[in-house]
Amino acid sequence: MVKREASYVEVLPFEGFGESLTYRLSSHFLERVRLGCLVRVPLGKRIVTGVVLGMTDSVKFDSSKLKNVVDLVLDQPVLTKDLLSLSSWLSSYYACPRESVLEAMIPAPVRRGMKIKKRRLIEISEPMEAAEMESLAKRAPRQAKLLAFLANQKLPVPRIETLSRLQVPATSCDALKKKGLINETSQREERLAYSDNLSGDEEMVDLEVELTDEQEIARNAILEKMKTDTFSVHLLKGVTGSGKTEVYAKVMEKTLRKGGGVLFLVPEVALAPQTVGRLRARFGKNGFKTVVWHSHLSEGERLDAWLDVARGDAPIVVGARSAVFAPLPNLQLVIVDEEHEPAYKQEETPRYHGRDVAVYRAKLNDAACILGSATPSLESMRNAQMGKYELATLTKRVDDRSLPTVHLVDMRRELLKTGFTQVLSQPLRDALRDRFSKREQSILFLNRRGYSTTMLCPECGFTASCEHCSITLTYHRVGSRLRCHFCGYERPSFRHCPECRSDEITRRGTGTQRVEDLVKKAIPKGRVLRLDADVMSKKNLFRRALNDFRRGKIDVLVGTQMIAKGLDFPNVTLVGVVDADLSLRLEDFRAAERTFQLLVQVSGRAGRGDQEGDVYAQTYSPESSAIQFARRSDLDGFVEEEFRQRKEFGYPPFRHLVRHLFRSRSEAKATFFTEQWSLRLREIVDPTEIEVRGPASAPVEKIKGYYRFHLWYFMHSISKSLPKIINLRREFPLDEEVSDVIDVDAQDLS
Ligand code: ADP
Ligand code: ZN
Ligand code: ZN
């Protein structure tokens, strides 16, 4: 029998079995529960929170056993319609549970139904005739009591306090509300206004600038497309310092005036203080509030930020990756700055790519998406080439400032000249001294990944490596200790080689601390500041450091790749790249792309003011194409050459790459199951559709005691081919000591 009078909802509980279940709505909730609402439902013996993913008037099975929704957490839906569709796409594209996607979309305090500081107020809407009142008093004395009380109030009164004082149950109040006899409104109690002024004491003044011709062409092209309110993606390819932010801002202005919401993604919010400051200064005065979405928000702040956005009080959201899920009600523009940044890829479930999700979300909203970069990813370049993305190009720096001159320092020649390997070559040291004497600033850049000081025995070749991970330990001067950057394992440094007892064991490699020491030696009077992960973890320190540098209190900044991003310091005229080859040595087909991007981006930090800039890049392979093209800032040349190679091997962007990683504490089990799976898979897949490579040991063979093996799957269409693998995986039993991860469009191949 199909029951008609009740309504049913499909609810996906957060702590359930990963499946949505059907519940009944009591009449009380009938009109209040909508798609995307957060509700509390019984599950076994517990009451759990879940999201309403579907609604229906009838069910095809016996509904008498269905349980009721017991509570509505928040009156408004926590997911907009587009986010609901997005969550379903994400979970199938990235092969991850819908539940994990919803968890990523809805901030924890909202999900947990954290008390929203909101007072519900009630007031009488229509005074009742005395006769009616008498009859009500007979039928429903408690309703009458409440109504009589409200009739004597001049202002709305707080609901909870009133009901408890009069000892009237909430159901009576709701009944009156339903009859339209009383009105309920809510008034938010503002939490302490939070300070998320990331730039510290640095307040931005907005300077309206006149767009350059190139900027104007780019802006007009984007606005022209936006007129039709259809989905479009624009790749804004602009050299460093060409004023991409100004183009974004001009397009934002138009969007905001039309009442549209704007999502502005940056790779790391802590590195975008200038952008945030500029946007606030410009749009705040017109009453457009900017919410900054970042990981340092407290739960209360996060909730407030979320509410501001969900209620349409703040039409601008600036944030890192996860801000792509901000519940903007009328999203019309999505901006992804530095779209090539690997930081947009989330490296835990759900393993989504923030940029790709941004594009898809824009599509769901018939909105425009702008992807900006001086060094676009090859994926985006390919999309532009195929006409999927519109291309807008800024070839010149504003005010025609020139790009810095890049000098390649051939370290092989330096080695021949001096007879030993150098960290800082003579030309770089000379340049540092020269800038210091002119009171200009320098930045020395060192790639962090895998390259730092470790301990090495020259007698027997022993290197200090972690007991749990197959990587070398990093030497930390403070306390003279060796530390593993993967698992945190720590031990005192060695006095003797543990293998051969030689006391010749020494430190080797170049850490930021080492470079800092060498710079101090080169310019003893110089003020040197080191910025690396250690400093970065102390947020205020980082902020203060950047401010000091901007004010000229520091002469040389030594840092890891974090300083390659977006920073704009006008007095920097020298950038030194200590080891330009580093990313070339990684076992990753994107190595050349990363090297190119890093070199061009760090070079972009030089010569942003009135003086011209110089870059010194130290390299042992000056002939490599990534380095040569980067030296000339020749993006198109690099892309053409790199495309040729990627195409030959069928690498992205010519096909999608899915990485399947197996992990186990038991090496034997990991090997066995990976092999078994690989055999099974090869039986069913058509190699022209899905090319399977591997299994092989992952480049980092062991992390935290877990052995790692992987397979690579290449395919043209994720939506068409991936389900075949997923379906097979469902039927393939894994040992409980082995776990696996499927990473779609994998970036991290370590
Ligand atoms: P990009 O992001 O392309 O590297 P930015 O947007 O940071 O470049 O701009 C570089 C600098 O140029 C900023 O200080 C910005 O205020 C300034 N700028 C941008 N557009 C103009 C313009 N049209 N006229 C003058 N200055 C501009
Ligand atoms: Zn030894
Ligand atoms: Zn370790």
C-alpha cells in the first residue's frame, strides 16, 4: 500500500553505513524540512545527524516500519542545490564515499549542530475576538494562555524563556504558529566580531588604477561572455606582475553589482594577505562583505563565517581549497588564483582537486570561472588549446617594468674552478654583497622537498635514515638532532658511524639553516631571516617576518617554496635559486613542469619595484629544457615541448592518471595482494581503454612502517572507465592488514 498523506525523506547519516535511508516526516516537520537540511534521525539505538538528499511523497514499500525524523538541526538547508549536485558528482568522479564529501562540505560545527546563537522571538500576529478566545481556552488551554500573554506585549519576546515561564510546551506554540496566530522571527546574537586581518597591522588602502590596454582587453572578453549568463572558463595567463588581481577585481565589481556571489580561491590563505586587504578595501566601502575562510578559524568563527555566507550577508569568500564548498546562494563568479599550484589537490579522502571542482561548480551555476597563473598547469593549457577554455593573455608587467634577467650559474664549472662543491657560488655571493651595499633586498630560495642536511659516512657510505620510513633523516642544528619529516621520529645525531665506527661521519646537503649561515658569512653585517616550515607553523612569527621584510628591516630572506608564491615586495632586486635542478630529480613525470613553474614564479618576486631585477639560478644541468625555457620565461615554448613528450607516453593532460596505492605493515602481504589485484584487473580491462602500469614499489617505499606499492591506470574518460575498476574492487577481498587508496588525477606520486 502506498501511503499518501505522509512525506518521506532520504537521509544520509554521518555515522552510518555510507548509505542513505528513508525516514518519515511527522506533520510537525512537513513544511520545514527541505532538501539539503540537516536532521537528526534514529539509527539502531542511536540518534545521529544526517543530510536530506531526497524527498518524496510516496514509497514503494511498506512504510509502517519507517522511523520518524526526530529533529531539524537548522531551519535553513546546509547545502545549496548546486552543492547537493556537486557532492554527488564528486563522490563518483573521485571514487569516494558521499559521506566523506558531505563532511568536507559542511564545517564540523555546523554538522554537529553547534548551538547557533540565535534568539527566536515570538509575537502575536492577529488579536483574537473574545468569543474565539474563550472557545480556544476550552479546547486548548495552554495555547490560549500563551496567546493571552502575547496579546499584552508591546515587543516580540524571546520564545524559549517565555514558554518556560508560562509552562507552555513548544507544540502549543507551534500550533499557534501554524494557524497563523503568532509570528516567529529570529535575531542573531553576534559573537565577538572576529579579527581575521591576516596582514596584521597592515591596513590596505585601495588605489583605483587605470587598467592597462591588455588588462582591459582581458576584462572585456570575460565580461562579454558573462553577459549571456552561461558557463564559461577563462584561462588568464599573465606574466608575474602583470596585474591579474586587478582584472579579477574589475570582473568581481560587475558581478557584485548584479547581486552575484564571488568565490576567490588561493593556494594558501596565509600567503594572500595583500589580496584580501585589497579586496576588503575596495569592496567593503560599498557594503560587500568579504569572508576569509581558513584553517585557523576557531569553531565559533567558522560557524559565523559559514552563516554569513549561507544567509547571503557576505557575497565574497576568499579561501583555500575547501572554500570551494562555501554555500554562496547566488554564485556567479569563481576565481582560482595560481591555478597551477599542487596545493589545490587534497591528499586525503576525498582527494579532490580544488581547481577542477571550482570549474565544475561554476558549470552547475551557469557561472564564469577565471583560472589565473603566470605558469598555468599543462592541464589548463591543453583545455585552452582545445577551445574548452577561453584564453586571455597579459604579456607585460604593469608600467612596462621588465622581467628580471636570469643568469644560470653552471655549478659544474664552479666545481672545476674551486675543486669542491659549493652551496653558494661565487657569482651569487658577489651579487648578494652588491645588493647589500646598495641597500636593496634579496631572496634566496631553496626547494624543501627531500633536500636538506643529513648525516653521511664518507668511509662506508652509510646515510642516516628513518627506522620507519624509507627516507633520510634531516639534521636540525638546534639540539643537534636528526628528525624524520614524514613520521616525526627523532634521535640524537651520530658521533661515530653506526656501521663502521668511523668518526668521519659528517653533515651533508643544504638545509635552509645551512644557507642562512653561509649568507651571514658572505655579508656579516646583513640582516638575514630564515622562513621555512618551522617558522611558518608559528603564524604570528610568519606574519611579523613578512612585515619586517616589507619595511626593509631585513636584507636577505632565505626560505623554502612557500616564498615563491604571490608575495609582492617592491625593493627585492635579487632572487637566488640555490638548486634549480632539485625538482628535476624527482621521480615524477611532472618534474620538468614543476621546475619550470618554480623558477618562473620565484623569478617573479624580483624587480617588482622601480629597479630592475636579477635572478641567479644555480644548476648542474643548465641545458635541461625546463631550465632553458624558464630562463627566457618562454611558457609557450616550454608547453609545446612538454606536450610532445607527454603525448608520446600518454601522460596527462592527454589521458587521466589514476594512482592506486596499497599499504601494509607486512611487506609480503602488500606484495601479494597488489600482485593478485593486478592479475585480476588485467583479466577484465581492455588495454586500449585502460592502460594498467605496475605494480611497482612507490618511490617512497615505506612510510611510518607501512610498505607501499602502486599501480597506475591511464584512461581517457574517468566517468566511463573508472567505474569498471571500482566495481571490480568491490568484489575483490583485501586482507585486513592491507589497505588501498584510489587517487584520481593524482598529483603526489611519491
Ligand atoms: P600578478 O598577480 O599578475 O603577479 P598583481 O596583480 O600582484 O600581479 O599586480 C602587481 C602590481 O601592479 C600590484 O602592486 C598592483 O597594485 C599593480 N597594478 C596592477 N594593475 C595596475 C595598473 N593598471 N596600473 C598600475 N598598477 C597596477
Ligand atoms: Zn661508516
Ligand atoms: Zn619516519
